[in-house]
Amino acid sequence: MSQSHSTSITRVAIVGFGEVGPIFAHALSQAGVHVSTYDIKLDNASTRAALLTRASENGAQAADNLASALDNAQLVFSAVTASQAEAVASACARHLVAGQTFVDLNSVSPAVKQRNSTAVEASGAHYVEAAVMAPVPPQGIRVPMLLGGRHAAATAETLNALDMRAQAVAAEVGLASAIKLCRSIMIKGMEAMCVQSMLAAREFGVDDRVLASLAASFPGVGWDNGYESYLIGRVVEHGQRRSEEMREAAAMLDGLGMSSALANAIADVQETLAARGAPLLESLDEKGRLPAWRTLLKAG
């Protein structure tokens, strides 16, 4: 198979069908693109039926194996957990051929992206790293993405023609992910600090006073309008995935000879609250806020 980046995209494969996969599949299928998908949960009898239904509802054809999903796909999106990103890239590389482009959406360290690039490009396929720079819901396929790699510029044009928002930032693999992870230390760090601050404040019964003080010090941020509930809600809903991303940030810092203690501590807070708060996910309101956060933190 041989396709140039200028060729109209008609066939796409998505590996991993968790949060991102169905959103991308729905938008692309609505645009007339044939979408195939494979997820390891298809191999499990207890999860297969639900995944088949989810794929069908979002316009994707679920494949029985990875090779079938990738066959003839012009673009291959990898959207799995951080812990599985490298194994999936290696597995895909065994089936990819020249002319296909592998877009690595996963939040992993620059070093992992570089290893993934080596594995994929050994197959003759193109490798492009993608750093997703905001939560996919509610922006969907229009979520901003930074691309890196030798084929990043051409792939950005291809993705933007599919109504995506991709920007090539480097011909070198790893820099787009570095931008994302450095930013994530700040964003996920703010969430973790909010959790710790509100947990301690609630224990002393001074949470309202702390929030009032924050609102006075940082007017316009929303500390007087439920911002803390939004931040805590994000951790409850996505803390496990965010903790994995922070472990990747820690690995990045280790690679630079810097202390990874802060990134790992952020990961610990995210992971712990996600586990505690899982039963309260249905309490999130339409803005992603957790009205019951005080009960949740007190219960820990």
C-alpha cells in the first residue's frame, strides 16, 4: 500500500477504544471515513459485547485482531493508556507497512515517544507524535494537538483537512510531548494542591475561609464560584489516567537528571483520590463539578 499525505483520507484505524477512540470514531465516520478499531478488551468475553456495541454506536468497525484493524488504514491513531503505549507501538509495527502513518496520541515521556518512533519507522511506516493539549470532551475532534516528527507538517495538513486542530511544532520526536508534560506538571499539580488544601481545610472546618482568601488573592479565577469543585471533580473522574501521565513526567525529569519527587507526589494524590472518589462519578454536574466534594474528602 502506498498513499501520500495529499491523498484524501478514506480509511482510519483507532487502537484503543476508551475515552478518545469513540469520540474520534464518531466524528470521522460522520465525515464519511471508514473507521476500524481494535481494543484488547475485545479479547475478553466479559467486556467484548459492550465494546462491540460501543464501536457500532460510534460508527467504527471492531476488528477481531490488531492486524485486521490496521489493514489498509491510511492513518492509525494509538489512543491507549500510558502504561501500554510502548507495547502497542511495538505490536502495531509488526503489521504496519510503507505509506501508513502512525499517530501516537498517548501521554508518555519524550523517551518513550522516541522509542516508539524507532519501532514504527523500522516497518517503513511514518511515525508522528501527537500531544493532546486539552481534555478531549467537550471539544472532541477539534481538541488542540501538537505534532512532532519528520512527517509532522504534512500530517498536520492531513488532520486539519479532517476538521482537526493540529499544529506541527518540531521535526524532532519528543519535543511536543515535552511541551505537554511540562504543562501537565502545572495543571495536574494545581489539581493536587487543591485536593490537599481542601482536605486539610475541611478537617479544620475552615474551607470556606480558605476559598474566600484565595478568591481575594486571585480575583476572577473562580475560587468563589466552584473552581475548587471543578478541579477536584477532574481528579475524581480522570485521576487514574492523570497519575499515569505524571509518572511519565517523572520519567522525563529523571532523564534530565532532575528530581522527580514532585511529579510522583502529584501522581500519588491523583491516584488516591480517583480510587476514593470512583463511586461519586455520577455526582458530577454538567460543568464537571463535584457538588459532594466535602463529603468525599471527609470520608477518606
